[in-house]
Amino acid sequence: MSNLLDLVLNNPLLLAEAALNGLLLGGVLALLALGLNLIFGVLDIVWIVYVDLAMLSMYLIYFTVQVYGWPLLAGAAAGIGLGVLLGIGVHLLIITPILTSPPVNQLLATGGLLFFIQSLATFLWTTDHRSVRLTLPTIEVAGMFVSFARLIAFVLAVVVMVGLYLFLTRTYIGTAIRAVSQDRGAMALMGANPQRIYIVTSAVGGALAGVAAALLIIQYSVHPHFGAAFGPITFMICVLGGLGNMFGAFVASFIMSEIISIGGVVWSTEMGYVIAFALFIVLMFIRPGGIFAKKQ
Amino acid sequence: MLELAGVSAGYGHFTALWDVALRVSAGEAVAVVGPNGAGKTTLLRVISGVIAPRTGTLSFEGAALTGRPAHEIVAHGIAHVPEGRRLFPALTVADNLRMGAFLPAARAHYAESLARVFGLFPVLKDRRAQRAGSLSGGEQQMLAIGRALMSRPKLILLDEPSMGLAPVMVLRLFDLIRLVRAEGYTILVVEQNVRQVLKLVDRAYLLEVGRIKMEGRADELSEQDFVRKAYVGL
Ligand SMILES: Nc1ncnc2c1ncn2[C@@H]1O[C@H](COP(=O)(O)OP(=O)(O)O)[C@@H](O)[C@H]1O
Ligand SMILES: [Mg+2]
């Protein structure tokens, strides 16, 4: 605690910079959490493999841009396209055959896919860290230093989330997705083909993973264990916000990213994660349904 | 209009319906009555395609619907207001109604259907921005019926619309169903509220342990022993 106090008293600007970075990180985390939560809400299955799908898109963007010299936007579009295909593919090949199996089998199936992707990525691309080299400046805002890539990623994440909100509230299919998450069976009585809704949901979830991949690859290098680095925190955010609760996931993303970022400046990045996970465990005892669940 | 012949259905190894024959003509109101567990809900589920029949055939306006999935059967003009209403509680009243018009053919007439539903149930118009879960039981049942009407059905299946409602509300609801009927919809209603429902319909079937035990005109059935017993018993 004394470190934190020290920082507040002696170097408030550094703390403010950490808070700002936390906010920016939260935007991208929210994108991943919303995608995972959207799929969970509709299918009642946690795609443990979700961030690993984003990792595959990151590799694709890396190879197209860094190796084949595509413009970044074209690489990003390819990454998003791959995300959509992976989303649909996972649904059709892995989820559909086990849709009525017990939840634990579904978890194991997507977990198995996760280890398969990790091993395959290690086999194909080794454990090298690969990054898209961008010459983006670091900019100064009121005495604080922020990476331009982070800022861009945040702004785009917010734009995509606004788009997602409009899709889910304004369109028939988007509203149907929310309806299915409340009552799976009743939507069929409205004339909606459940499988079609599942596919659209998985495609949108995959697209969000693809967008997140594009925003992550301009900030971080990709490696076969990227999913292991961002997967647990994404899952934790969803549980904290209440599985299936989109608004909860959105808020929880920023709570977690602030803890990680500020903890990282005060102590160390590792300590930031330790605090975040510890808080998660404590909150699960106090509010097992998530921070926005009504008290039992 | 609707014709079932030799229909049996069930869950797993359990058979809930045995060799059911049933017919509803256009413009008719028909009731299926019977004690708890008789298979009334199962019967409506078979008609709307929620579960597939094991044997028998189902046809609607000459089209064979046997074994078709629920989302296709809606497109043929059959709307199912399920037991317990099954609203989308976190969606607004307006969004629930919008989901009723999910089919492209229904979407094209959305505004017209909405005006009609609001005409029948003005309270839904006042509450259109409210979450469905916040409505009273009677309002929720109106919304469930209104949502079904949004798909522009020819036949409406109602599963125990009076369930869980206060006695005053039950009477009001039956009046509202009369209004719906007067709009020209054909109705197949399942009820345990035997007395009330027999005043509403033209014909009725008595279902017991999965079999049709009796069928006839509503006024004839009202004189039967089982109605008096049901009246005393329930
Ligand atoms: N989902 C289900 N799984 C297994 N059995 C069921 C299911 N739904 C109903 N049943 C059984 O089928 C029989 C008929 O039920 P139901 O059609 O709901 O009767 P009713 O609507 O007349 O009360 C009952 O014995 C009930 O226990
Ligand atoms: Mg029933």
C-alpha cells in the first residue's frame, strides 16, 4: 500500500498515465469479453477457445502484412474474415454435434480445441514472438505519454461496440439474438430457425475476435501462448460481469484493465494480474452471479 | 383447416398422447379440456412442431405438416401461445411484439399488425417501452397473445391462457379472447377452467391420460358429468 501512497503523493501524473492506459486496454478487452459473452448468452456454452481464435487471426494479419507486405487495413480485413469463418466453423463442427450434451462435455470439447490450436501454432510457427512493426508515435496528452496504437485501438474498439449495440437493439436478427438468450425455445415459435440464429451469433462473435486481433497485433506480439495470456482474463471479466450480461462484461472489462494497469505501475505487471485474479476470487464468494446480479 | 389423425407422441420412453384424432374448421373456436397431465400441452406442441409426432399425420389447409420444425409451421399460419407465456422478459413490450413479426412476410405488415394488436389491447400501447417482465400477469398474457397475432396467423393455439391469473382477470381475459375471435381468427384453446372455456368455444374435446375420451358441441358437453365434477373439483 505504501507504494501506492507514494505514487499518489509524489508522482500523480504517472498514476494518471496508468489509469489512462488501463482505460485504453479496457476497450480491447471489452471487445473480447463481449464476443465471448454474446456466444455464451445464446448457446449457454463458454468458448474457452475464444481468444485462441483471435490469436489465429493475429497470425494471419502478421503474415499478410509483415511477410507478404499487404497494407495493414487489408490484413485486418483478412483477420476479421478469418474470425467469421472460425466462428461459424467452430459452431458447425464442434458445437452443433454436442449442443444437447451436458455442459461439461461442451467445455471439454472447446478446451480440447484450445490445446489443439496451441500445439498446432507451436508446431507451425514455433514459439517465436512476432509483431507487426508499425512506426506509430507516442503522443503526449497533458504531460502523460500514451502510445498512439493504443489510442487508435481504443477508439476503434468503442466504434465497433457502438455498432454491436445498434445491431443488437435495432435489427430483427440482433433483437432475436437477445431474445434467444432469454428463452431458447420461444424464438422458434416466432418463426426463427434456431440454427440460423446460432450461426449468426457465432459469426458475429468470430468477427469481434477478428477485430480484437487487429487491434491487439498493433500493440502486442503474437505467439502460440497468446490465448493463454489473454484468455483467462477475458473469461474472468465475463464471469465478473455476469455470464451472458453484456453491460456487465463491458463495465467489468474496465475494472479489470484498471487494476492490471495501475497495479503494473505501482508494483509490477505480474502483481497487477495477481491482484486482479485475487479480487475475482473474493468477488465470486460475495457475488457469485457477477457484480450486477441481484442479491439472493 | 387443421386435421390430426392417429397422432401419438411422447418424451423418451414415455408416451403422452395415444392415437389422437382432432379437427378444427376455419372460423371455429375449439377447446381441449382435461385434467392436469392429460397431454393437452403435448398436443399443442405437436401441432406447432415443438415436438415431432411418433405416428400419425398432421395437415393444415391441405398441406402436410407432419414432422416439420416449429419455425416452418409458423410460416404456414399457426401461432402458438405457449403454456406459461414464454415472453422475453428483459425485452420491451415493443420488442416482444417485433419478434412476433420475425418472419419476412409478417415484417412487411408490421405497422398494420401493431395497430391491430394495440387496438385489441390498448394497455400494451401504454406499456410499449416497459420490459415485458415488469407487466402484471394479465398484461403478460395479453402480450403473449399480441405477439402471436403479429405473425399474422390464421389459427391460434392458446395453452391455458388463464393460468396464474386472479379470478377477475380470468373473466376479462376470456372476454378479450372473444374479441380476438371476433376479428376472424380460428382458435384452439387448452384450458382447465372448463366452465368458462365451454362458454367461449363451439366444440370441445375431452382428453384424459393421453386419449380423446369425448368430443362434441360445447353446449352438449356442458351438461356432462365431468364438467360438473371439474367445477366442484377445481
Ligand atoms: N418435457 C417433458 N419430458 C418428459 N415428460 C413430460 C414432459 N412434458 C410433459 N411430460 C409428461 O407428459 C404428460 C402430459 O403432460 P402435458 O402435455 O404437459 O399435460 P397437460 O398439459 O395436460 O397438463 C405428463 O405425464 C407429463 O409428466
Ligand atoms: Mg399443460
